[in-house]
Amino acid sequence: MSASATIQKRAEWLREQIRYHNYRYHVLDDPELPDIEYDRLVRELESLERDNPDIVTADSPTQRVGANPVKAFGTIAHKLPMLSLENAFSEDELRDFNRRVIDRLQTDPDSAIAYAAEPKLDGVAVSLLYEEGRLVRGATRGDGERGEDITHNVRTIEAVPLSLLGRGFPGTLEVRGEVFMPRAGFREFNENARIKGEKTFVNPRNAAAGSLRQLDPRLTAERPLDIYLYAVGQVDGGKLPQRHSQVLDRLQDWGLKVCPERRVVEGVDGCLQFYREMGAKRDLLAYDIDGVVYKVDRLDYQAQLGFVSRAPRWAIAHKFPAQEELTIVRDIEFQVGRTGAVTPVARLEPVFVGGVTVSNATLHNMHELHRKDVRIGDTVIVRRAGDVIPEVVAVLLDRRVKGARVVKVPKKCPICSSAVLSIEGEAVARCTGGLFCPAQRAEALRHFASRRAMDIDGLGSKLIEQLVAVDRVRTPADLYHLTVDELMTLERMGQKSAEKLLASIERSKQTTLSRFLYALGIREVGEATASALAGHFGNLSELMSASEESLQAVSDVGPVVASRVYAFFSEKHNRDVIQSLIKAGVIWAERASKAAVADGPLTGKVFVLTGTLPGMTRDEAKDRIQAAGGKVSGSVSAKTDFVVFGDKAGSKLTKAQKLGVRTIDQQELEKLLADQ
Ligand code: IVH
């Protein structure tokens, strides 16, 4: 055998292997090879074809994506028209259909018709034409008579075989099915498009349609498209089995992908059973379906029944309640969640969607509201899938009325009137009411009592919910006025546990400033920040009166945290709660603040720290210098008295030397501190 014949053979063998493994992976969903082995086969074929361009064939698995965009879509005529389906929206309509089938066929009304039941896929109908087993054409349904030539795009869908497997297929075989974008791929695609500022799609069906209508197949190839075939069209030069269900089995043997959720059922009862099962499964499937289809399974019966206008008499689509509907936004209001998130909610003209009447839909957050540009008066698509909260998916801009009103984030919380804080670049606006806002009460109390905050043992979420529900506890301060008798009126609360709880409430009064600050539940103030604030200010009153600027001087406190802390203490009701807590006996050891150390040994001296000190953290050094009356600054200037340098000291040390500022190491610092 010549060298070129050997190469040719090897290439052919590789193609067959790749086709087979493609089939296992895409059609049967049951891969045999690890991905890495499969990739090796593809790479070997690619390299053979690169070195020997004359051996490349059009149906080689390497040739899915054409290099050049097409100028426009050509039109093709369907040899057999692509039909649509009659719809049934109720059990009665299904029974009528079944009755008509029995009447026409004149079969025994007591023996059930066998129906092939399948999901009704929510994608784009396409036709694929195979000549001698090779894919020669892909087309859209168009008006049923004529569609668009999308061969270059369907070739890029990996689940579409470029050549059929096995043998026995008709010389001409046209198959029909639905191209769709699985939900996960759709979400990922939109997410990426959003990040890149590109066009997003409203739902997976639009995404599939848009992807198939690309003139450049390289773009289609990047979209996560998939296909299920559910019918045959033109067939010449070969025979197919006698039943629809068997035809689909045969298609699968030839490498064509069919939906696994299909089965033959008996009569209306079997159909209804299938309908209910698929309805329950609907949200768990990887792709969207909008109903199920029943087809008379026997092809001779199908032939007898024939067609009426554009739809077969032997099939019907039994639709699920629609998950998307159009309606009008009457108003946009704001709700406050447990964590203070202020969420825009659309009040809608009531509409029946996803099986229920919907009159409210979430708009998620301000960022989403602006991105979708939803205005009062707009016509919108609402979606309710499964038990998920209904949402506004998109606005129909061409239906926007004059005077459609834009809404802004409210300045005040609709529940408690505290200021609402929106931070530049953050999607979520929040109520600053914290402890005071009824919407946030239970959550605030749970946090207050938690182990790392006030550590009130035995005060769990259930109890808190009860105390809030009976309006006995509004703020954390109310916890300190509970009595045994009151507690005993609550569910599952005996005298013993009531006394135990009161004891731990009592114990919690002895705390630290850091825990107390953390317990207040100021946004962005976690344990570490609380401790930094406590360390820096030393006492509460000074912290409460600190400006945003001076808050930022605390290590690790940036502008966002500073504004949260400042906003929190600016609210009178938050200050009131703090006063009540102190009055109720909550107490911690206060430290003299730095300002109060007017006569320490380091009073008036300005320090700058640089590098890593061997025996103390930067915060410790800072605290001790401040406790001795010194000041710690971030940058070296002529006003600096000492630069304390440690390991890997940087430019601050050089600058100090340049300015003639005294530089000291940790040992010398310890000495200065010890002098006090
Ligand atoms: S059979 C002659 N089976 O529904 C019957 N159609 O409303 C031709 N569809 O254009 C269609 N899933 O896009 C059939 N399992 C299924 C289907 C299905 C979705 C679509 C198809 C068709 C439309 C008809």
C-alpha cells in the first residue's frame, strides 16, 4: 500500500471512530471514551488533514464550521410541506380529538388507540436532508412550504451527524426536528453577553432562533445548540418501520438524536398520565417544553387519517399552561427584605400565567430594573416557571406608551422611613433602619443573639419569630425586659427553659465593645471590622460621633464601610436603641480614647509604621502608640517624629532618611512605650 493510501485509510478510520464516539456522547448520552482520548482522535485527524489537504471530505467531523460567512440565506422548497399541530388546552379537547380519530378509523370504540407520546419541544423546527447518508441540506420551516437554507449553521451543531451511522438508511432521508438551546447554556450565554455588553436573549427559544439565523457559521458554532428529531419528511429508496415509535428508534440507530422522554401510551388515559408526568418533570428537564404531543403510532392509521389544511388529523399538541404572558405594569413599588434589601416589585394588570393569576412580579434589584428599563405603563413579558417567583423578563419597547414613567429608588424606606442607601456600583439598595425596621427585625435579632455577637444561648430563630410575631420584641433592648411569665406563654416553653433563657440573656450583658458593635448588625461591619473600630476608638461615644473621614483612618475601613457606619449612627432610632441597651445594663470595659490620653509619654508625637515588625502586629503597635498618646499616620512628612521600621521596609524608610526623620526599630519603640 502506498504511503498516501495508508494515510487515507487512517483518516477514514479516525473519522469513523469520531463519528461513533460523537454518537455515544451526543445522541445516546452515554460516552464510551474519556474526553481526552476523544480529543486525541480529533487532533490526529486534524493533523493528517492539515498535512494532506486532498484527503479532506465534506462530511469529515473536522469540517463542521465553514470558514466564510454566507451573504444571505437562500430559499428552499420543502418537498413535503412542514405542518403544524392542532392544540388541545384541556382534557375535553383531548377526548374530542381521540373520538374523531376513532370515528374516522372506524375502530372499536372500546379498544384504546396506541399513541406515541413525546414532549413538545420549545425551539425552532428544522429539516435535515441526507442523501446516501450524507447531510446535504438543513432548512428552517419557514411558512411550511418554503424555508431558509441554514445548512452551514446546522452543520455546526455537534448533535447533528454529518453522515449517518450503520446501514439500511434510505438513499434520500429527510428528518425533521427541533433545534433548541438547553437552559444551562442559555443562562451562561446571556451571562457572558451581559458582561461583554452584547445583546441578550429573552428566552432559550429566541436564543436558538437567533443563533440559527447567523450568516457567519463561526458564530453559530459558539452557541450551545442541541437537537431532537421527531419526524421524517421525504423518504426515497428505502423502507421505514410501520410505527412512528419504531421509526424514531431507527433514526437513533442511524445516529440521529431523538428525545428520550417518549413512550407509547394507550388511549386518552395513557395520554393524560404522560401529560401529568411530563408536567411534573417540566422544570427538571434541561430544556424548555411547552406541552406534549400525541401521535397515532400506526403509520397506516396516519395515512388513513390524512390532513386537514395545515395540520395532521393523527396528532395533537396538548399544551401546558404558558409560562410567559404579556401584561401591563400598573405601578412599581418597593419591598424591604429581611436583610434590608430594597427590592422593586412590579404591580401588574392580573394575568394568567404558569397556571395561576399573577399580579406582582419581582424586578430583582435596581440594577435589573434599569437594565431592563421597565417603566410604569409598559407592556412587559412576565414569566412564572414552576414555583419560582414571577419575574418581569423584558419590556416590549414598541408598545411603550407616551408618558411611561421611570421610577427611582425611594430615599426613605417604605416600611420604617429610615434612609435608603444606594452605593455606586452596587445593585442592591438598602434600608439603613437595621434594628429599627420591622421588615428586618427578626433577622436583626437573630444576628444580635448569635454566638459571636451577644451570645444569648437558647434564643433561636423559632423563638425570635414568635417574639416578633406577638410584637413583644421590637428592638434588641426589649430582650432585656422579658419576664419568665411572658416567655412561658410561648410555644414549647416551660418554666425551666424560660428561666434558663433569662439567665443567658442576663449573662450577655457583660460583653466587649467589639462584640457589641458586631451585634448591632451594621452592614459591612463583620467581626474583624468591629474589632478594628473598637480598637481604634476605644469607646462608643467617640465612634458614634466620628466623621466619615475619621472612620476611614481605621485600618481596613474604606469609604463604603465608613459610609455604612456613619449612616447607621446618624439614624436617631439606632442611637435610641443603643441608649436603651445601655440602660438595660449592657456593659463593656471602655478604654480611654486616644484623644483622652492627653498626658501620655508619647503625647504629641507622630509615628509612621513601615515593614513587618518582628514581635507585634501593625494593629498592636498602632494601639499601643495611641494608648501612650501618640498618633499614627500613613505617610512620612516633615511633621513625622518617628518612622518605625521592620522587615522589608519600603519607600517610607528612604523618605524618612531623606527628610532627616528619626528612624527606630521595634526594640527602640518598646523602650519608648516602656517609659510611660
Ligand atoms: S410533530 C406533522 N413533534 O411544534 C407534525 N412537532 O405546532 C409535525 N414541535 O412546527 C410536528 N415538538 O416545531 C412534532 N415532538 C414534536 C414536537 C413538535 C415540538 C413543534 C414543531 C412544529 C410545531 C407545531
